[in-house]
Amino acid sequence: MEVLSERTFYPEGIMNKAGDANVNSLKRKMTLDFNSSGKTKQQKLQNLLASPDLNMLKLASPELEKFIIQANGFVTTTPTPTQFIFPKFVTDEQESFAKGFVEALNNLHGKTGQCLKAESSSDCESQSDSVSNASYTYVPPDYVLTSATTTLPGGLFTTNTSSAANHSIKSLPAQRVSLLRQDEEPQTVPSIATSTTDSFSVSPINMENQEVIKLERKRARNRVAARKCRTRKLERISRLEDRVDDLKGQNCELTAQANSLRDQVPDEIRHLKMGVSMSGPSGCTIKNGNGVSKCVPFTKYKPFPACKKNSAGELIKAFKALPTATHSGSDNYWWINCQFVPNDDTTLMVTSSVYILRGGMSNVQVRNIPAGKVCKFSLESNGIRCELVKTTGSGTWPKLQVHPDSFYICYLDIHQVKFFHSITDSGISSKALDPHFRQYRSFALSPNGKQMCILARNGKTDYDLVIYGVNVYSHPDCTIQCSKTNKDFRGTPTRTDLVDCKWSMDSRKVAISISTGYVMIIDITSKDIVCNIFPDILDDCSLSSVSAFDFDPRSCCQIMAVGTSDGYLHIVNIEDKDIICKSDCYKQDSIDVVMYTPEGNILVIALHSFSLHLYNSYTCDLVYTINMIDSCPELDSILSSGNYPFITSMDITRSGEQLATCCSDGYIRVWQLPPKLNLKFICKLRILSLVFQGDIKHLPLPHALKDYLLPFPMSS
């Protein structure tokens, strides 16, 4: 039996040419003798039984091992089958049977070699150069002639086996040689016919040509890789361009939709803007048993930094009201207004303007310094931080007030009051826009946070008191002509007069003053004058300064402190029109500002000589004195400002322990006041730092304690 490998013996072309001739040459007549089969089987059985190898079965184990070693050339690694299984001798019948196949195979090889010589002679010449430069390997024919085994009744007979290579080398006139080119890539292996000799001559290898060939192959691979890289890059660019076009299309669609929405809802947007501009502070309003309502902050109490506290009477800090301004010119007069944020002793709001006082003529603002600029000062433990509020300014005497809810800041402009949020950057909204274009000179917010009063100059000397709601744009609640209520309440033709206004604690009455020396209290409900301090209570004197008065926070509207031109501090009862008490006389000095502490137990007055005096509000006894010139010697060199005060305004922290003064030299100075050593008051501040004032009424506390914690007047 002959087994061939996957590679064929001959090229397909040659096999097709040989064709039918090879097949016909192999045919010959054969006959079968069916009657001789019995004799053959008996003869095979007799030969097998008479074989001397059967005697080997009688050998003992040592003798059998010695025989196996001699027969197999001392190779004992694997057991060798005995002659009984694979007999060593070939019978005549087996040899005659295989002889026909061997002759046919030799004839076939002879004809194939002749065809290969004739066909490959022309190909060898054209391929000689390439064959000489390449390395080839001789591959023998890949076929094996295996043994044939026949099964007989008496045993097994095996034909003689021999390797196909030995037969092909001796009997074939021409051999098939395969030249395999050694290359990095798979190549087609050519088959050429050699001479009848067994030797094969190979030309020497040229290494330089081999290096050149390798370099060319490497360059070719690099070119292929570069081409693939460029292709991938171009494909990616194409995908990105498609994506960009898609996004542009989506953007165009969204833009078209936005434009259509703008065209469809202009009225709605306009109404929303108007609603936002008209919206304002509301705060948390609470009421007591007497029907008095008050707006309280939305924030918890924040105390003054303990590290900045000094001894009583000492200066804590002095800083410019407008840090960006240059203080040039000794004749410049700074009008400054300041206020601490409710429930926050670390934040101070300031506005200022600079004027040139011309004595008997109208004052002129200094142009190179912004007028009415609002600044927010944070008195922190690591220093003072200033924040300028953008787009703020004023064309009139600057006045500022923080809404009781502690979020909205209000400042006065020449024809309107402007609001802005102190935390969020929501912009500035205008309120109380005057349709008659009167000049606003002063304003104040009510303690309940719902209304504001404005003193507007109407004409040459007349003033009007206008009441607006805090969320109203241009329609006032009421207008009161001050000159008709009090004929002496008029301004000067040169417009050098100053005015001020303050609300009572019950938000029902307003006190207005003018620098000509008059103060009157007006009921905004009945629009009637309640009391004219001069001369109803004090007939032989006048008001010392435009801000030398204040309502007592412990009463609704009955008690007021007034500084008079004769150098006294009076505490009067408005309803009874009576003087409760008065202080010692300051004949050589005048009172610039009068203010109660938040608790109302102390009265602070600022004198024209840069001196601060603290009085007991019950008895008008002097409690403490602070000489500002001792800590600030530069104040002594300030020139006289005529009838204008040196200390334009001041404010006191919620704890009543710090005082901020605004001086005409452009500086704000914070002073340490004597602390209030009262356990009840200390506990109150501690509770306010932990609980919102709006939630105090829900605490399980007695009503008297709730009234003490809330900022309500104690008397009706």
C-alpha cells in the first residue's frame, strides 16, 4: 500500500500532458485461478508450522532477552515484536505481487524525468539570476512505501518493506528537486529537474544583494504601513468633518428655535423683567401683643471678632471711607454715612461724597472722586476687607440704610431710591421714582420693612414728606407738604441746608429735621403733625445739628432724645410734651449726632470737638467719655466747617460694645465702648447667635422672655 503526502509528486501541467499514455502503459492482462486457493493456503500453513522460529517460543526469559538484544543491535529501549507477528522472510507470491507495482513506478519516474528536462530547460535560463542570488533546499520525494500485511488462517505474513527514498535514488533516471526560497514572506517554490547525477551544485550567496533585498522589503513594508496610516487618518478626518457638519446643523436648528421663542414671547419677558425690578425685600415680620409689627433679619447673630476687641475707649481701627480716593486738598469736606448690617457686627456698609464748601453759596462736588459710591467693609479677625459695589453712585447728599431683613441695601439717588442684594449679584433696582423730578435729600426705612419715607426738596425752599412702599416703583402712598404743616420748616435759597428723617419703633410716626433748627413728628396715617419739638416742648432753643435726635427703642414713639443749640441733651416725652431729664451743659461745644444703643439703656452723643460722651438714658448721667484727639492727633488740625458737623454720622453694633464714627476728613474710626457686664444680656446674645429671631416665638419659653429676646418696644 502506497501513502502519498499533501505535496504532489509532479506539477499539474506535466501530469495533464502525460494524460492517458501513462494510464494505458500500466494496463496489462491479469488472470485469477480460483481452484488453486486451497493448495496455496495449505502450503502457507505448512511453511508457517515448519518454521524454526516456533522453537523460539520455548526459550526461557534470560535466553529470550539475549536473543532480542542480538537481533536488534543492542537497542532495548522499546519492546520489539517477534518474528511470529512480523515475519522476516518474504514469500514468492508476495514478491511477485509487489514486483508489478515497482516496475510501473520506475517507468512512471523515467517518463516524468524526461518531460521535466524538456520543459524546464528554458525556464532555468530566465531564472538563473534569481536562483543564484537565493538559497534553496533539496527536498526528497514525500512518499513512503509501507508494508502490506496479509491475514491467513495459520497466521500473519508481512511483505518486505523498504524506504521509498532508496528505490527512487537507485531506479529513477531523473529526480524531483524542490528549491525553497528562504524569505520572510511566503513564496511560490519552483520545481526544477536536475541531471541524473545525485549531486546538486548551488551558486554562492551574495550577502550585499541579500542586504539590499532586505532593505527594499523593509521599505516596501514601511510604505504599506504609511499608506494604511494615511488612509486611517483621512478616514478619521472625514468622520470628524461629518460630525462637525452635524453639530453645525443642530446649532442652526437650535438658533432658529431660540429666535422663534424670542419672537413669540416678548411680552412675557417684559412682564417678568418688570416683576423682578418691582420685587423687593419683605423680611420676616413678627408682632407682639400690642399689635406692633417688626421685621427681623433672616440671619443669626454674628458677634464682633474677639481678637479685635480693645480696652474701653481705645481705637480699634481707622480706614478710608473710599479706599480708591486720594485725599487731596485741605478744604475738601467728606460727607459719610455708615451702618452696621443687622445681626452682623462684622460688616459695615458705607457711602460717601466729597464737597467743596464755599460759604453762603451752594456746595460743589469734587469731580475726580466718585460721588455716592457704596463700599462694604468686613471687619474680620485677619484684617479689614473692602468690596466696592459696582454701578453705585449718587447725585445728592449720600444716605444709606440696610433693610431690616439684613439682605437688601438701599441708598439715595437724586430722584429715586436704589436697592441691591448684599449677597447675590442680582443687579440694582430702582424704587420710588419721583414723577415730579423733585430732589431727594434724605430717606429712612420703617422698622417693619414695608415702607420708606423720603424728604424731597420741592421748589426753592419747600420740602415734601413722601411715603412709599418698599416694592412700589413710582406711586407714593401719601405726600405731606412740610411747609404747610410748619411754616418754619423751610430750606435756604442757597441750598446749603441739610435734612434728616427717622421712624418711630411702631412704624407709625416719622420725625423730620432740618439744619435750620426744627424737628417735628408726623403721623403718616392721619397726615397730621403730632408734636413740634421746637417750640412745643423746647421753646427757648433749637436743634443743635441735623442728626442730633433719636427715638428711644424701648418705647413705641413717646420718648425721644434731642441735642439743643444751648449745649444740653434733653430726653422728652412727645405725648405729654414734657422734659423727662437733661444733661450737663456744653456751652463751648455743640452736639453733632445723638444715638441710642440697640438696647436703649445708653445714649451716645458726638460733640463738635471730636469727643464721645455716653449717658444713662434714664437719668442723663454721664457714664463714659472718649476723647478722639488723644488717639487721633491729626483730628486737631481739621479746619472749621462752619455749620456743618465734623462727625457726619455714627452707628453702634448689636452688642452695643463697638461704635463707628464717620468724620469729615474722609476716615471711619471704630471705637471700643465699655462692655455691658449683664448675664441676662450675654445669654440673649448667645441665644440669638444660635436661633433665628423669626423662630424665637416657637420656642417653649415664657412670653416675658420671648419679648426680651425680640426687638420689641417694652412700653406702649
